[in-house]
Amino acid sequence: MVPLRDNNPTSITPFVTYTLIAANILVFLYELSLSPPQLEQFFRVWAVVPRELTASFSGQLSAQPFPEWLTLFTSQFLHGGFLHVAGNMLFLWIFGNNVEDRLGHVKYLIFYLACGALAALTQWFVSSGSSVPSLGASGAIAGVMGAYILRFPKAEVLTLIPLGFFFWTFRVPAFAFLGFWFLQQALYGLASLEAPMNIGMESGGVAYWAHAGGFVFGAILGPLLGLLSKPANSYSS
């Protein structure tokens, strides 16, 4: 299912969401300018490499010029391909503005970065010995989605659904669209525990536990930062 837009208006201009989208696109354009060896080295330096993060937590010195834990934040602006960055930015465009509207610009930025870092730590927890770099904004955006489903469960999401050779659009309640997405990530995450070489980060694939973890932390951190304090609109009653 591909979200196209929601019917949830905002009362502010979501400057932070726009800035995050622009930053991700600019970094991706820089990635395109690198040769394959340069790009691999770039990911090794700025993405989360679980084995290296584990070593830093145990007190081992790193060859990096900065603390390894900083990659929990820098990795959020890296992407492995066009579909990766395009999909993430589409989800952020649709769901981020409403969460920013409720939290305010500063709290929203703190919320976004915190969700991304906690999502990366969730993936690290289940694959702490992996040498495969973990990168992407998916964990942070999953946190946005976790906050969105809590605050706007009845908002409608115009969704593109391919059925065979045909493409149909449906209006799906946010609780159904995002709930299905979370269930999918959680199930694939559980499967990756049984088959780490076939599913998930060990094969250089999708870090499902980062997605699921980001979603849960978003639902937790959002209310702590005031997500539910403003008057509800018609979609969240």
C-alpha cells in the first residue's frame, strides 16, 4: 500500500518537516556523486555499524574522529537507493506535518531525532555483532507514524493499492493503514530472529526492528512531549 495524501489539515507551516526532507535529499545527491568504494567508506563512517557501536559501548577506542554514538543521528540522513529515500520522504511528507503541528517545531525536531536514535538502538539490540551498516530515516519516520496513529486514528489516508495489473485508490483510516504497517514490520522482525541471514539487516536488507521500535517509541514519546495536549480535531475524536 502506497500513501498518496491524508485529509488532515494543519494550522502551521511545517518548516522542520520540509527542512528534514531537503536535508535527506541533499545528502542523497551527495551520495550519488561518490564512486562505489567511496560510498561504502562513507556509509562505514556515518552509518550505524552495530559491531563498532557495541565495541564503543564496552569502552574500546574507535578509529573514528568522533564518538561512535553520533552515528545514531547521522545515519538518519543516509539512504541506500532512490526507492529508499523516495519512500521515506513520501511518508514523512504525509504524516510529519500533522505531528509537527501538534508538537511545535522545536519539540518535533527533538522527537524526530530521538525516535531515529532509539529505533537504531532497537535494531542494534537484536544484531549487536553485525558488521552491516544500518542507515536511513525509516526509524525516525516510524516514530512519526506511531505518534500519528495515536493522535489521528480516524484521519483518512488516500492509498494506492495494486491489484494485479490494475491500480486502485481507497481512503483508509489511519489506524488501519498504520496499524497494518506496524504489524507487518513486527512480523518480519520476528521472522528475522529465526532467519538472520535471509531477512533483515544481516543480509543488508530491511531493518524491520528499527521500524517497529521507532513506531513504539513514537507512540510513547509523543504524549510525553505534549502530543495530546492540544484540542483534538474531528479526525482524532
